[in-house]
Amino acid sequence: MTARIKNLCVIGTGLIGGSFSLALKQAGGCEKVIGAGRSEETLQKAQQLNIIDSYETDISAAVKDADLVFVSVPLGAMADVFEKIATGLKQAANEKAVITDAGSSKQQVLQLAEKIFTFNPGRFVAGHPIAGTENSGPAAAFAELYNNRRVILTPTEKTDDDAIRLVTELWQQAGADVETMDAEHHDKVLAATSHLPHLIAFGLVHCLENIDDIEDVFRFAAGGFRDVTRIASSDPTMWRDICLNNQQPILDMMKRYKDELDMLYNALDAGDGEKLMEVFQHAKQTRDKFTH
């Protein structure tokens, strides 16, 4: 049977949370969506765009009748948001509510959840949608964001099976392909495939800020430059928090990449075309193998 819930609470109604709400509304997966967050202006915008049906700036009040709470806030705000969710669910004696998140780092989120959600242990399902754009805010949300995109869930041995099943089915209704993974493995994989590329993009643009003729650099930028640096337009707060929450796996990948850059620098400095050709050919073969 296709899952359908009565009350969905979305905390953080920007691109990720807003798109989840729109996708479920379109699929008929929920009856009512209440938004929550700190900015009333953002919540009003989300309501105007029919992302949510109503809103509360008090998170504890927003979650009281929720069947599912979807948390889409920067990782640095998770602890405070989790505390307010726990308070609201306790006050309402709502032990059945399932809580899930969209954080890009999973080990620290799971540690927070285990510490805070003692009232309803097992009802938290850690998740991460591998989807997004460089845009943010409610106006960036759209129902098709998750179509044919992967969502990774990282449940633990303590997570209730029915909670995992509900979150899985709702993500599938949103159009996503759902996979499960160990949280430590998730953080290593995402450090390589998402977090490092974002740091490279931010670093490259920052590197070019103070060179001569910076206006011409962007004016005559070709497609490759735009493709590589597009994600440098992503939310700085979110990416600061991701880096700090997944620090060691990202540092490990940055060290590997730094060593690679040093090798390329030395090959170019020495005029070693054979070495450059070897690296470029291997890189092309690897990418073609896994992306075709």
C-alpha cells in the first residue's frame, strides 16, 4: 500500500524542504503541510507559493500533530532544532511521529539524534537527498527536484522498521531512488563526490577574486569555467556547516587532491607532456567508465 500521511511538518522551507513538500503534495502523499522556521518572511513566501498550507515560527508547536517531521536546516542549527522537536513531541505525547532529515553529513546528526530523541527512540531516520541546485529559498523549490535522484538513508540497528518503511515510501513518491548505507561510509563517499567539489569551486572563485582583470575572467568565461564554479553560488552557511560536521573525511580527500595538484604542477613545471597525457587519459577513461 502506498504510504499517505495526514500531517507533514517541514522545518526549513527552502529548496530541499520546499521541493519535498511540493513533490509529496503533487503525489498525494500528505493531506496537510505545516512549515516551521525562524524567518516569518520566508514562511509567508512558502505559503504564498503553496509549498505549505500553514506555518509556525515556534517549532515545538509546529510538530505536535505531525506524522512526519522533515528537517532541512543547516547542520549547525540541527541541535537546537532537534531539541525543539523533542520538546514539542513530548508535550503532545506524540510518540508515533517519525523524524527525518536532509543533512549532508550523517555521523554527527545520528549522534545528536540519539542524545536528544530519548522520548521516541527509533523514530528518527537519518537521510540525505543527493539533489539540489545552486539556488536557495522557497522560490527555488520545485516538485520535480527529486525525480530519478538518489536518496541515501543511514538507519541504525535501533531505528524502527516501520519508520524506515514510511520514509522510504514517501521519498519514492517524491520521485527518488532510495538506498541505505552505513553513516561512516556515507560521509566518506560524500566527502569525495560532493564536499570536495564544492570546496574546489569556492576556492577557485576566491583565488581569482584579486587578480588583475577579474571582470574579463568572468566576462570571457567558457562553459568549463561556468560548470566548475556554478556550485560556488551555493549557500555559504550550509557549506560551512557541512565542512565542520564532516571535517576529517573532507580533510582526507583534500590531502589526496592536494597531492594530485602537486604532481600535476611538477609535471607541467618540468614540461613532462608524457606524464600529463598519462593522467588525462586515465581520468577520461575512469569518468567515461562510471558515467556512461
